[in-house]
Amino acid sequence: MLAQKRGITGQAGYMDEIKSILVIQQRQLGDVVVTTPVFEAVKKTFPEAKLTFLTEEKCVPLVAHDPYLDEIITFPKNKGLIGQLAFYLRLKSRYFDVAADLQQLPRCQLAMLFLRAKYRLSFAPRHAYRKILYTHCSVPENTGTDYTSFSKMRVLSPIGLVPCELKPKLYVLDREKNEAKGILDSLGIDGDTPFITLDATHKHPKRRWKYYKEIVSAILERYPNFVFFVIRAPGEDEQVRHLLEIDPKRVRMPEKPLSLRQTMACMSFASLHIGNTSAPQHMALALNIPSLIVLSETASFWHFNPKNPPAGTARQVEVRLSDEEYETYRKNLQFFREGRLKDFTPEEFPLINCITPEKALQKFEELLSSPFYN
């Protein structure tokens, strides 16, 4: 029997013994990475409970060897109505004491509809009628100040889990690291070569920064010891091919895109990471790689900013617009739409492209001078 936990809203007394917990985070890759601290917090709070994670198949490689997970199940992909229904019926046949929906996408909510969990937890729904899916859903989705992992933990606070400042973690096997060394060696990056992983792609055009060539050139000129290791997903070659022209000897990229696990393993040897607000940013933090993040229009809480970081924690330095710069951009965009501004070209619409390479280089040097918390 569990010791008494912090009270559940509307209920008194002691918690029933919790033997099984389901955490649901359907997607995306970065969102799954920032969910990993939830696994650790849950398992440390309920060490005897079986912890199951429900996600999309493409996200499984990120958590495949997480020591805090007992089971991973995936949403069906392209199996038609009958296949989808069969999945949810199988889910209904299982019993979880606790089910926590951390995303509230339609398939997450459909799963909650079928689940028979005694405690069905989530954020406060955007639509009031969806409250019927949950037994506890009063926690705000985002506070605007807490790191996302902390906010996700707060969903489970009704069952006694106390949110804490844990950073994401990814677990790379020794055999995967050995394979990664072979990949790096094939590109002329040996164990003595300090390299920077570069994520210069994004599936959303508004989150692609057009000045990566300029910042890479400036870093190579100022720091002759560094080389760049360009990472990309299948179909993203055209977004990064021009970077290889800067200096083929110092900007290197595997001939074919690496798998997610291979990318993780190669990143684990990097000295630094530079990239957009996207999955590799969170992966770098989870691997404790200091990072320069070119912040797009994503909200400010999409970064790890611990209030009391342990010594040795990698820093993430953001390059973002000031409030004044953002206001200027907003006014220029409105003037362009009204036909009052002719030199504000469509290529400059993405807010991220208002960030100059000079500003990014300044932040890079700040990161380089203090890459880890003391």
C-alpha cells in the first residue's frame, strides 16, 4: 500500500495502490524528448508500478532504451477504420490505474474515451465539453515560465507526483556509439576533432533561418579547429546541400540521411550543437550537448532553463528578437499587407529571418565562453 499522497481534488483519504500507469504523447519528436523526464519522475514516485508509453511509431527510437519505461505501444498507422477500431478495442480490454494524456490530440482523446482507467489526467481542455474524458484536468497546459517537461509533470500532480526540474535524457547503447564512431571516422572526424552538429532544416518554411551559411562561414574563419557535421532527415537534402560548398573539408555530411538512433549516437560525441527550435535542439539537451538555438516563433518556454541547474548541465543559449525588433516586424508585415511597404519582400515574412548572423555569432561566442553551468 502506498504511503499517503498529496490529496486529490474532490477526494479525501488514501490513494489506492497504483500498479499501472499509461502516459500518452502522440508526437512530435521534440515533444517526445521533453516527455522523458515524466517517465523518470513517475517511476521514482511509483517504483512498483508498470509504466507504459503510447506514442506514434516514428517516435519509438527516441525512447526505445529508456530504463524507466516498462512497455511502449504505438498508435496504428494507415490501417483503415477497422484496424483503428481494433486497436482501441484492444486498448479498452486493458486496465490502467492511471492514464495521462499529455497532448490532447484527437487520437489521444479517442484513446481516453476507450480507456477504463480510474484516474484519467490531462491539462485543462481547450473545449469545456471534453472535460468528460478526464477525472482531473484543471492544470493549465502552459504556464509561460516553466520548461515543458515540468508542465507535463504537473498533469500527474493529482496522483501525488511532485513536479521537479529534470532535464530530458536519451539513452544510447555502447554498440550504437561504436557504430557512430565508424560513421564519423568515415567523414574524417576522429576522436580528437571537435565538431558541431548543425540542424539547418525544418519542415515548416517559417522556421527555416536563411543565414546558416553566413554563421557557419564566420565560425570556421574564427575557430580553425571546429568542423561541422550536418544532420538532416530524408527529403531534406536540398535544404542543406549549399552548406557543403562553404568548405568541403570542414563541413561534412553523411551521403545518406542517418536513422534517428544513428543521429543520436553521432550527436553524443559532439562538442556543440547549432540549430532551429526543433527536435535536434531537445535531443542535444538530452545528450548534454551545449547548444545555440535560433529561436523561431515558438513560445519562450520551449527551452530548458533550470532554476537551479546542477553543475555540468549543458547550456542552451537562445538567439531571439528583442521586443522592439518583434514590434517593428509586426508593423512592417501589416504595412506590406496594406500595400504601404514595397521593400518588405515575402522572403522576409518568417520572423526567424529577422535574426541577423551577427547576433547569432555574438551568442555563439557567449556559449563558447561558458558551455556548461558551473
